Amino acid sequence: MAAENEFVTYLLELLGPFGSVEAKSMFGGFGVYRDNLMFGLVSQDTLYLKVNGRRVRKLIEDTMTAIERRVDFSQFQHILIIPGVFTLPGKGYGMMCYCANPGMLTGVRGNPRFVTLRSRGGKTFSGGVFVGTENAPLGFFAHDFFHALGGVYANKRLRTLTLQF
């Protein structure tokens, strides 16, 4: 346990029955892991759980559908979506920010590729997609956004350089 925060210590005690759960300090908050796989984020003494791929796909494809008459998706390599919601536990999208493509839509291990997304009108997009709510802490926002920018090359997920000061 790398956590040095009273709330995170309490949270780890609560999650103890689920196995080897740990928290690692990152970008002003904490990542929460089980078996070295991150499943949540702690920011300002609030636990945010990751959302599932089906909801992520729906959000992206609904967004594409809303703008498909005005946007030629083939002109872009990346999409940045900022839902106009203030996300809190049980309210909003459930997670403040994440790399959706590659990432949430493909899994984080063993399947490094871009998923092809489709609007209701049939327009497609196969590049990097990042989703971040308006209240996402800057460090979390930058971390996941850079994953989307890094993308995939030759069936390998590209690593991004993270600088900490």
C-alpha cells in the first residue's frame, strides 16, 4: 500500500475482503488496483469506479451522431469529448476521465488496437478517443489524454512519456 491518505487507508480496509487491493499515488490523487489492474481513482476523498465498454461506446457513438452532419471524421486522428456534466459518485458518467480508444473499448492488456466506431448515419472513426468531464483533475486529464494521443502502432500500444515535477 503506497497510500498516505486517511480516506484511502479506510477505503483499502473496506476493500480488503476482495483480495490484494492497493492504492498508488498519482497526479494529485490515487489509483486503486487489484492484481496490478487499476479499477478506480480517488480524488478529493471520493472513489470513482471505471465505467464499462458498452457505456463508453454508446457515449462516443451518440456524440458522433450528434455532430455527423457537420464533421468529416476522416479528417481527424483523435476525438476529445468533454461531457457537460459534473461527475460525482452515482451521478454523471461515473468516471472523470479515461482513454477510450485504445483502452476502455479494447481492454488494457493483450488487445492493442483501435476499435472502429459508427454513428447512426454510418460514418466511422478509428482513431484515439479521450473522454474527460469538466471537473476532472488536470493530472488525471493529461495522463489519459496522452494515452489516446499515443495510440497503437504495429499492434502494440504506444507508451507515453509521463513527467513528474
